[in-house]
Amino acid sequence: MNLSIEDVYHVANLARIAISEDEAGALVHDLGRILEYAETLQSLDVTDVQETSHIGVKETVTRADEPRPSLGTERAVANAPDEEDGQFRVPAVLEGASS
């Protein structure tokens, strides 16, 4: 499919993303290939293919829910960048809160 650079800028505008000239040039090629692939898929004869609502597994495979020992506080916070009294310390994000 022939895609112009104006088409790419239009799509970027609709998506509310800013792209550089270099990115737009690359996207002309990339989006063109994606659209060609979509055209290929549209041309396939699927009259004998049974419709499905999804292509996932028909049944959920689960494991037994068995209790196991927990990680432990020391191990849990061992790699934390900041820890206090066995708890993760994070920067304050609410106005007036102390960290």
C-alpha cells in the first residue's frame, strides 16, 4: 500500500504523538508494510473457517493452591533502595506528606 508522509503525520496527529522527520520517514515504510500485511489477510478465503470468539485455551489450567513459607521481611527488603523498620520507604507523593 502506498502511504505518504502526510498520512503518517495525520495518524500521528490523531494519536496525539509528536514525531520527527526521521521517525516519519521510517514510519512510512513500517506502516506501509503493516497495511500490506493486513491487505494480505483480508484477501484470504476464510469461508470454511469456523468462527471463534477468541483463540485462547479452552480451559484454564491451574495449580493447587498450597500454602508455602513466605519470603520473609529481611529478604523482601534486601534490595530495596530505601527501607525503614522492615518496610519499603518511598518518596512522598501527596502534598503535605512527609517521606
